[in-house]
Amino acid sequence: MPETILVIEDDYGTRTCLSDFLEDQFIVITAADGARGLQLSREALPDLIICDIDMPYLNGYQVLEQLRADINTANIPFIFLSAHASQDKISLAAQMGADDYLIKPIKLTQLLAIIQSRLKKKQLILV
């Protein structure tokens, strides 16, 4: 059974592009804001989450903080995908437990390689 990827992204074009690209290999669910993304994370327990930072209701940092505080979602691989390239934001993401921090725009093939690497690592930990 294919893994499930949750894409939390408020920009419709980016969200659709990511979903369209990934749906050939994964089950993809999407959320247009942080609050809905957090809800879907808890309901669907995806295998991996890709999340923007600047979003309505809850920003990406708030989503990550709540996921890491919940035993059911604490170990889901979490990738930030953001236009922010400042070292402060990247460092904060690492301190909070993000698995990766990718800067937009990103090549979809590079994103796919990172997703596959994180999913493989997750499988090794579960064995």
C-alpha cells in the first residue's frame, strides 16, 4: 500500500502542483491552512508531512509544535517547504524537530528524493 503524504500549504498553485506531482507514487491529502492540517494529521496519521510556514490560523511552527507534543504524531517525518531562507528560521525549525527545511522554489525531483529518504529512514526505525 502506498504511503500517505499530507501537504499543508495555503498557496493553491503550490499545493496543487505538489499534490499532482506526488499522487503518482503516494496517497496525497492536502490542507489549505495550519489548523486544518493539524486536524488531518491527527485523523489520517500520514507517513510524512510537507508544510509551509506562513499560513492562516496556525503557522507551520505552531503545527510542528503541536504535532511533536502529541504521542500519536510526534514521530511523523516533517518537512518545511518555505520561501524564507534566513538562518534564524532554519535553525528554529531544526530546534523544534523538523526533519528537513527546503527553500522554495525547489525542484520536484529533489523533493521526491528527500521524501523517499525520510520514508526509508522511518521504515528502518520501525523495524
